[in-house]
Amino acid sequence: MQTLWQDLRHGVRMLVKKPGFTLTIVLTLSLGIGANTAIFSVANAVLLRPLPYANPDRLVLATVDLRKRDVKDWAFSDTDYFDFRNGAKTTFEGLATVFTGRMTMPKEDGAPEQVRFANVTPNIFRLLGAKIAFGRDFTEADGEPQPPQSQAGGAPGAQAQAPLPTIVILSYQYWQRRYGGSAAILGRRMLSGGSGGPLVVGVLAPGFDLLLPPKLSEERAPDIWFAARLTYDTANRYRVSHQIIGRLKEGATLEQAQSEADVVAAEKRKTDTILGTADFHIRLEPMHKYLVAEVHPAILALTVAVVFLLLIACANVANLLLVRASSRQRELAVRAALGGSRRRLIRQMLVEALLLAGAGALLGLGLAWYGVRQLLAIAPANLPRLGSITIDTVALAYTASAGVAAAMIFGIAPALQASRPDVINILRGIGRSGGLGGGRRLRNIVVVTEVALSFVLLIGSGLMIRSFIALQRIDPGYDPHNVLTFQLFGAGGLRESQERAAFMRDLRGRLGALPGVESVTASYPFPLAGQFNPLRWGMGEALSDPSKFQAADWQVVLPGYFEALRTPLLAGRAFTEADDTPERKIVIIDQFLAAKAFPNESAVGKRILVRFGAPEPEWVEVIGVVRHQRQTTLAEPGREQVYFTNGFNRNRLATYWGVRTKGDPSQYAAVIRDEVARFRPNLLVAEMQPMEALVKRAQAGTRFSLMLIAVFAVIAALLASVGLYGVLSNVVRQRTAEIGVRMTLGATPRSIFKLVVGHGLRLSAIGVAAGMVAAFGLTRAMTSMLVGVKAIDPVTFTAMAVLFMIIAAVASGLPARRAARLDPNIALREE
């Protein structure tokens, strides 16, 4: 212990003597360790940390695939849920359903408030292990179906029974916000002073979130949880909305559960013609794996990138320590001559390495804290569990481990090199540069490694840059500029279709009359806002062979929708006001569906079969063909599309509004809110934002990965170039006498310059070649992150190779220039 304390004190003194050297190493290590800690915090929260539920490893999500229609991640109907629950009792401890959305609830003063809701089976909280803070949990009785006599169409003469109350549990946050944390609401109704509306029976414990894959578009933090009163409703067996969460029994495996689900799906395909022809399957996924499936490749790529960055930092520091060890040969030789063992010398060097790594880790922790805050600011919306990303004890342990590992990586080689001094020759003072010459091959290997690792990062950033450029150039099928979007809630009280139609016309007219407004439209869903679902479409042959039905995304729109979004009309005509009625069985289709349904002929005037809002498919006439719109993502084209008028669906769905303006749409937000409030005070305007914000959100995942990988690549390239500069500077020092002799014998400064630069370019070329081989294998893992470019892209590989050789030439040129300016007489005299 005493000798270790001596080594620590000696190490501190040696590092303090060289403050510039020490600061350079600490800063270099802090960049590598800080980046690793920040990205590890993200990976830990998203990928590694178990879900905050009871026994989360036994939780699975069930989803529907209609394989013959190329539909994945489809929802369940009531009947699907009951059939699955009844047929999966061997492997499942329980199954629960969930469906979420948004609605308006009146506040105490009658003003509308948007709330997030979830309709769930009563066992949802017991299945997930959620705690009830106040009141009680749902019971099975809360989910009993309504008595038939209380429903419309009850048996004649039967005595009507009062409908069962709707039972709800409030989230803790909503309970605090709406009711001020008062327990008086328990056992009372939510509306009309406690005499109407849903019956509140409990309050959830704080912090409970519903963690489902972002692509399912479910609400993460519902305010109100409704106990769903499901029935085995065969009349609506194709009306789907439920996501199913299951808990496996103790000892049951996912494979056993999947086999049981396959039996249920096979029986449904056998007894239901439509499901059979669609090739209905139930797919089970581990809940955590399914949750992070979209972001897993990006986080993995970023993790590899920061590991490479740390290795490059360690290599750079190792080079610096090798040079410093060479300059300390006399000191180490004296210690060896006085009896210092090789083990003691190695320990001294490793102690100094640990001191440097410790200081780098502490500074890196500060950089990581700042980095995590910036990551949260730019993180894409599909990154789950954002709120749990923090530097916790696990991240601190990781930082400490990274520091120790870094010390071992960059400290062991210089320690071994320095522990073998040529004591006799060094003490005799033979050769000024003899010590500097030691480890030359090792330093060259370290530089080549740095170059290879940094080149792989440059390739990754180049591919992401190409993807982002491709994403910017994609034609989405509409013009998102100067369009203000918002959702409108509170018109549910209009019961008749004609009332709703008049409401839509009047509001369109009022907003369209505002100064600076060019056009107004509404639709459901809205491009890049989510909620898109497929419907069945087909030709006449599908009536006799339902397997001929295919899937297309549907959208209901107001007349003027395509004009407002500037979606080009390719054939036929757009919708008019006269078309906006339930009686007009007409549709507009996109160019993809037109090409598939009517190849090599005009689709206008033709008919297709669709099932939309009706029990069976019906014929509709195609009146126009428009350019395909990218509805759910800019990275993929998506499915074919069918457009209906809002009147076709009795004016019930168009809740997303778009207003095209002459200037910056954000400047019109207050005016439009005021006009809506004057029109109907009970209307609620929500999620108002320019359409360009939706486009940016769709690009967020690519932008997030691009920014981080590009930053890491730039830092890596700088570190590699600094390492190359350091090695060549040392080479110039080592070969001072040789350079002096060459000049004396007639070598020109230009030839000396080329000699040194050539050495640097050779090392860089070897590193680039090695990096290119590694990149060929590693970039394949980025395939799912790329848009419009292949993982092995010759343009990117060539451009990055040329870029790095330019960087290498600059880094080599500085010491080469100094070598070319040497005075041969002075060089020979110094040697």
C-alpha cells in the first residue's frame, strides 16, 4: 500500500510537470468516455432496462398479419379477442386488450378540454402489475356487456333495463390536474357536478405509462381508463381496434404460446372466409423486443460508433504516451539501475495511465450529462421511454468501467515499452534519438488502427448524409409549405349528417374568408400524422374469390383537399361540393392503385369493390387519379390509396384541418384560433402546427442518427489526424541526423517534404484499406436506417477515401514542412 501511494504521488508530480501534455490526454479521453456514457444512457434506458411492469420477461404483444394482403401489425376485433382468449388458456396466464385515443371533456366551467383515453379490459392493471393509489382496481363486473334490453332494437315488450354505468380509473396526473388531488371524486360521476358521465372508482399510482410500439399510434399516458364492456359481436367481427397484451404462465415459452396462437388462427381461417382468404395469422412478440424494434438498429449503430471513438481516443493517447515514454528513457534507466524491477516500472506507468483515465472520466461525465440533455432535445418521437433516459448508477458504473478499460488499452503498450530500457547505453548517453526510435513500429500500427476505425465512422456518416439528402429530395405527393394543420374536437354533439355537413361548410367558409388564407380543407387521417389503416378493395373476380381482395390505405377528405395540398391530379377530376353526400358512390384513387387495378388503361369511369363503413364490399366509381402521397413515412412509398368524400361516411371523420396561407403559416395560428372560438366556443383546437413540422418529424430518425454519427466521425477524423501528425513529428525528430545527411549529399527541401508526406500517406492508405474492408461488413447493419442508398455505396466509399487522404496529406504536411526547413549543419551538430 505504501509503494502504491508513492506511485500515485510520483504520477501526479510527473503529470503536473507537463500540463499541456496532461490536458491534451484528458480532453481526448473525455470526448471518448463522454460520448460512450451518453449513448450508453440511451441504450440502457431503451434497450437494456427491463420494462417497468411485473415480471416483464413474460409479457408478449399479439398482433395480426394478413399475409396475402401484405398487412402487418393489424389490430383485433372483439370476436378475435374472445376466440384467442378461449383458445390460449394453456400457455397464457391472462390476455388484456387496449385501445386508446383522444376526446374532449368539459371542464367545470364548461370549456372543452382534450384528454387521452384508453378502453381496456378490466384485467389490464393486474396483468401489468400497475398499482392503484386511491380507490379500487377494475373488477370483472365492470366489463360485463350491457343488457340486451337496454340496447337499441331490444325485444318488443321487454322491460327496458337501465344501462350499466361506464366505470373509469383516472391517471394520477389527470386527477391532480383536474380535481386537485381530491378524493371526493371517488365513487362519483365525472360530469354535471358529479351526477353524470363515467363513474370514477380509482386513481392509478403516479408514473404508470403504456409502453407500446410507436408505430401502433397508441397513447403512452392516457388520462382516463375506461373498463370496456366487450361482447362476442359477430355482426362487427371485422371492426378492429384492440391491441392485445398477454402474460405467459410460469415456465411457458414463447414458442409454445405461438403454437397455441397458430391453432386459433388456423381455426378462424377455416371458419371465416374473409380471414381465410386474407391468410389471417396471429404473431406473438416479446413486449420489450417489439417496443424497440424500430430504433434498435440506430441505437446499435450509435453504440458501435462511440466504441470506435473511444478506441481511437485510446490509440491517440497511447501514441502520446509512447513518445513520452521514449523521452523518459533516462529517468526509467536510472530507476532500473537503482534496483527498480520491471514490474515496478510497469505499475508506475499504469498508475499514471489510471490517473489520466480518471480525470478523463470525470470530465467525460460532465460532457455526458450535457450530451444527454441535447440528445433528449433532438431525439425522434419513435424513441420509446424518453423520459427514463438519465445518467443513473448503471451509467456511472459504465463510465468508471470505461475509464479503467481505457487506461488498460492505452497504458499497457507504453508501460511494456518503457519497462525495458537499455540501461547501459542510455546512461552512457549514446544516441540522442535512440530512445525515440524505440516503438516506431508499434506507433505506426496504432496510427493505422486509428485511421481504419475513423474511416469506418466516416463511411457511416457519409451514408447517413446521402440518406438525408435523398429524403429531402423525395416528392411526398403534396406541398407541405405554407400549410397550417390542427385537429378539431367538440363537434360530436351534432347527431345528424346534414348538421355535420353544414358545420363543415360554414367553418370552411369562415376560415377561407380570413385575409391571407388561400384554401381550407379537412381530412382523416392526415399525411404524416398517423392513424392510417387499410381497407379491402378488389375487382369483380373478388366476389367469387375473396382471395383476390387486396389492401389499400383509405382517407376521407373534404372537396378541395387535393387543391389545398397541391397534389397533382393525373386523370379525371377532383371532388366537388355536389359529391360530398352519402348517395354518391364515387372515389379517387392514387396512381399506384390505378396501375395495379387498370394496367395500360384509364381508371376514370371504371369501378372497384371496396369495403368501407358497410357490412359487405360495394361498387364505387373512380372519378379521378392523383399522385401517390407518402402518408406514414417519407422513407417508404407505402400502400396504394383510396379517397372518399367525408359525406360518403356521413360527415363523421374529417377532424384534421389544413389551411394554406400566403406566408408563414405560424403567423395565422392566433387568428384561426380566435375565428374558431367565435364560430363555436365549445370547439377545441389541438396540435396546431405547420405541416412542415410533420415533415421534420418524419425525418427526425434519420436526422438524429446523421447528426450523432457525423459528429463522432468528425471527432474521430480529427483525432486520427492528430495521431498521424504526432507520429510524423516524432519521425522527423528521430531522423534529424538522416535528414541532415541527405541534405548534405544534395537532397532538396522538396524531396524531404515528399519523403515525410509519403510516409504519412502510406500509413493512411493502409488504414483506409483496412477500414474499407471492415466497413463492407459493418455498414450492412445500417441497411434499415438508409434511404435511397445502399449500404455498400461506391460513391460514398470513394468520396470518404479521397476525403481522408486529403486530411492525411494536411496532417502530414505540417511536420514535413518543418523537416524540409531543417538546416543540415544544425541538424548534424545536434546529433
